[in-house]
Amino acid sequence: MLIRPAIAWITVLIFMIFGSDWMAHLSRHDVGLALFAWLFFVIVWGSFGVVHEAEELASLLGEPVGTLVLTLSIVIIEVVLISAVMLGAGDTSTLARDTMFAVLMIVLNGVVGLGLLIGGIRHHEQAFNLHGASAFLAVIIPLATIALVLPNFTASTPDGSLTSLQAVSFSILTIALYGLFLWLQTGRYKGYFVAPRADTDANEPAEPPPPARPPRKGEMAFHVLLLLINILPIVILSKSLAKVLDYGIAATGAPQSLGGIIIAMLVFTPEGISALIAIRRDELTRAINLCLGGAASTVGLTVPAVLAIGLLTGKPVVLGLPPASIVLLASTLVLSSLTFSGWRTTMLEGAVHLSMFAVFLVLVFSP
């Protein structure tokens, strides 16, 4: 349990002592690759520790609060990584856009597609709570449209960025909408986000179950402390990773969007694996909460954070997607709405989502 944070904190200590000298030799490819592999491994492994502690809290808090703790923990890591790279010296104006788009594609097409395919092979058809999936999509669609599509069609700026007034207004709107959703998710409509009982129609709202067991005194505080111990080294190491990533993309001439994809993979790998494990156990509602909840929180929290950084530091922030990506995003949102419009899923939906994910990967290297 403590091995992960111990290794992460040892890495932090080592980089505090030797990191400056190593960063001065990034032009040596062996040094750059070794540092990137080391930091990538430690951050991903540390993220699994965050997921473990969040799942421990989930068993104490019950659903959907437990899953919400997990998604918010992962998004905090994402925002920190994006912020660290944005504050670097390179051209990072499109980093937040690329990361949010990559998360949406990885989650809504990659993880959902692979999960539904695995679930279809193992269970033929899987039931889920239709009300919860519909609620997630009702939030994701406007948030994604406002953040990633609308900036390209405003007359105030020509490059997909926002004016100060637009940035402040859209940030407030995004936070308000996502905050209202969280309030309803954990309150009045909590039953929409738990699996329906086997003896009821999946279209009927489920009764939210109580926590699996009452937490012992101090147990919740203990796991919250461990959660923080696992997150903090990731936050500290993100600055070093940002420097290596920024230099590597510039030196190799790789597509700028690759930085966003790497960050998206870093932050969502543990949560994605948790979602696939849940699907394999025939817990599709939990997997949907993880995937769609991660997508909603990514847009709902990342947009205000990066716009605030842009306003405070003067860094340009371009949110509008290029035309091909807009088409792919719109198709993905329509497809997701169709996939989760019924109360059961099959292998066919999984195969279609995976085909959309393959198109996304092709467009990264051949836009």
C-alpha cells in the first residue's frame, strides 16, 4: 500500500537534487528518453495508487459519491499536468484543447468501445441505468460544444481563442452547469447513477444503496490522507515531465497534439482500466459512471482552469478544434447518444466506437 507513494516521493527527492543537471542534457536522446520513461512510469503507477485509495473511499461512501471521488481525483492530476506544460517556454496554446479532445476520444470511443466489445463477448448483452447515462450526455454535449466548437464560430477572434469577456463568462457558465450536475448527482437524482436491480426494469430509477459498511472512526480520514500522499508527488513531478515532454516534441518535430494525447493517456489509464474491469464483472453502470463522469469532469473543470491561467499569465489559449476534429467530435457525441439510448448494449456498439477511435489515431499523424 505504501510502496507506490514511497517510490514516488523518492523520485521527487532525486529530481530535487539532480533534476536541474539532467534537464540541461536533454539534447542527449538517451537522457531524454530515460527521464521521460522514468517519469511516465512513476506518474502512471502513482495514479493507480490514487485510484486504489479512491476506490477504498467509494466502498465507504457508496455510489455514486465514491465514483465521483475517483473521477475528480484523476481530473485534478490532469489539470495540474496541463498547467505545468502551459507554463513552460514552448508553444502550448492548443495543449488544453488537444488534451480535452484526446480524453473525449479515448474515453467515449477507445475505452467505451473496448469495454462494450469485451462485455458483449463475455456477457452477450449488458444492462445499465439509462437515466444516469442520459444525464451525463446531457451535460457533456453542451460543455464540449461550448469549449471546443463554439470558439471557432465567434466573430471576436479569428483563431479559435476567446476574448477576456467570453473566457470569464464561459468559465462561470461551465462551472455553474457542472456544479449543478454534481449537486443533483449526489442528491436528488442519486438513484440515476447506481445499477438497476435485476428484478426491475432498467429504465426505472434505482434506489441508491447505503454505503457497503459504516466507516470506522478515522478510517475515512486515513484514506483521504493516503489519497493526498499519492497525488502530491504527481503534482510535483509534473513540472519535470512538462519540460521533458515539451523538449521532446520540439526536437522530434512530432505533432503538437501528441502532447495532449500523452497527458490524456497518463491521467486516464488507471481509470480506464478500472472501467474495463467493472465491465468484465458485468458492472456496466459503474463503468459508465467512470467513463462519462471522467469526460464531463474533464471539460467541466479543465476549461475554467486553463482559461484562468491564460488570463492571469497572458498565455494564449486556443480552444477551437480544427474542422476534421469537429466532425469527429460531433459524430462521437451523436454515436454516444445512440449507444446509450436503449437499456442494453451489445458488441456492435463497441465495434463502432472502436472504429471511430481508429479514425482519431489516423488523424493525429495525418490530419
